[in-house]
Amino acid sequence: MPATTLLELDGLRYEFDDVPGSPDLAPLLFLHEGLGSVGLWRGFHRRIAAESGRRAVAYSRLGHGRSDRPRTPPTTSFMAEEAAVVVPALCSALGLDRPVPVGHSDGGTIALLTATRLDVPGVIVLAPHVLVEEFALAEIRAARTAFEQGDLRSRMARHHDDPDAAFRGWNDMWLAEEFRAWDIRDELGAITAPVLGIQGDDDPYGSIVHVRSVAERAAGPVTVTELACRHSPHLELPDETAAAITGFLSGLP
């Protein structure tokens, strides 16, 4: 993984990796999962940049990777706040004009919410969330046990300067009682750009209902691709996932 760079926004530093590409094509903005970071894309954003010819920027949210810790603990609206505040500021600072958000898991949700707010030419989501499913909460509770009693914390410390901030910012929010009613399906109608939704058929964190809800609610065209994998299509089936993404991108105006 090449060395990343730090960008200061509102006095806090964000880790990012900026891969150059054609100025004639819309750039890509990669939004990581709940426990992810720039490094935990495992270079997938660089592969898509190379195969599509597009500029690609991946960044780590506050508390993740090498980014600074947030000033205050996140709230249960953390994904909406990221889409409304951080993503536009980051795009402005880096000169990302009308990017295609590419998001995985929580990052997929942020990508969808970004597309309800910004003029984007397309949206790509891998295993996004649009509501809370009980079986997924069981997996999130198991992650808490693995963090507190197993080796998850030590494994995360290899990728995050502050593994506690990264883990708690995700786990505590999803398991908060007030988060049970979280549901963004009514917001999806504001998405007019084409969407590619990729979902694993054995995902312990979410069923096909999420991408199907996007297909049912979004105002623009939605392509649903179901793959034989779990929660990380880009890592488990990278060739199939890359082919779906580059095919989708080639069809954008």
C-alpha cells in the first residue's frame, strides 16, 4: 500500500489516498465500512482506478486508520452527518467535481445519502444498509465480544491508530437502543443518478432487502448484482466485483 496523505478539514486531519486518472471522466470517492480505513480497501480502489481510467480518492473517517480522533463521540446519525458535512468539504478541498460515490457497508449507506444531497453521475454500493435487521445485530454483538474478550482489538490496532475509537464509533451506535428504529428508505426517492447495488447472498450483516429497497425507492435506474459471497464482495470475489463496477462505470455518460 503506498503511503497515504493527511488533509486538514476544520482543524482535524483525514487520511486519504488520491490515485490520478483522466480529467474527462467523473472521479470516484471510496467510502469504507464501519471498521474500515483507506488501507483496509486492500488496494481495491487502486485497481478500479487502473481499470476504469478514473481518478479515485479513498479516505478514512475520523477515528479510523491514520485520521484524527473525532472531537466528540458520534451519534446515531453519524452516517447522515458524514454525507452532509464531511463528504462535501472533502470534495471541495480535493477538487472532486461530481464524484461517483463508491461505498461498502456503512460507507454504502453514506454513498446513498450523499446521492440524495449532491449532484452525482452515479452511485456504487456494496452491501449497504438502509434499515436495521435483527439477525445483523446478533453479528454486531458477536463482534463486541470478539473485541472485548478475543483478538479483534489487537488485529484492529494494526490498521487504526485508535482501535477503540474505530470500534466504539461503529459498534456502540449500531447497538444503541434508539438505533433500532433507524430506517432511510423514505429518503431513497431523492436519488436520481444510476445506482449499482452489489450484495452477497450469505452476508451476515444484511440481506438482499437493502439493495432491493434501493431498486424499489430510487428515482433513477438501479442495477442489482447478487454474488455468492458474504459481506465484502470486493475482497471475497474481487474479479467479479471489479467487472460489475467497471461495466457500470463504462455505461455512465
